[in-house]
Amino acid sequence: LVADLWTRIVRVLTEHIDDLELASDRERRAEAAVARLGHDGIRRAKLLQARGLLAHYRGDDQLAIDLHRQSMELERTLWGPGSVQVADALLNMATSTRTPDGIRLRSAQLE
């Protein structure tokens, strides 16, 4: 529960409150909480998505794409290649790809 809460706080601070410094601090707390759980793929994937969004909002799109890709690979293992979770990770990758060609490329991956 604590890991889920910290991860959600990172997303809210990043996407809705736009406090990237506070989100970065909460990211560290979320990472520690997930690490204490050991190998929990679902929570790890959610945290990777939150970290990817934070990296995107900071302007580090390459890191964001890498984090979303890691999440996508984990989600694919957990839920299967056609899952909603994999599609969500792909959409986040597209969001982090600011060029029109990159967006088209990511959109094509959804089809």
C-alpha cells in the first residue's frame, strides 16, 4: 500500500501540480518502498511509468522513453503483448517523443 501511495503521489505531483522538485523527492521514497517489496513486477512497472512521466516533464525525453520501454517490457511479461497496460506504456512513450516522426512511429506500434 505504501509503495502504491508514493508512486501515485509522484504522478499527481508531476502531471497535476507541476512540482517537479517535490515529485523527485517522492520518487526516491517510492523507489525505496518498491525495493523493500522485493520483486513485485506490477508495482515496479507502475513506478517506471511514473518515473518516465517525471523525466518527460523535466525535459529528459530519452530517459523517459527508456523508462517507459522498461515498463512496457515488464507489462508484456506480466499481462501479455496485447494488454491495456502495454498500450498505456506505448502511449506514454509516444508522449515523450516530441517529434512528429517519433509520434507516428509510436502510434504505428499500437496498431
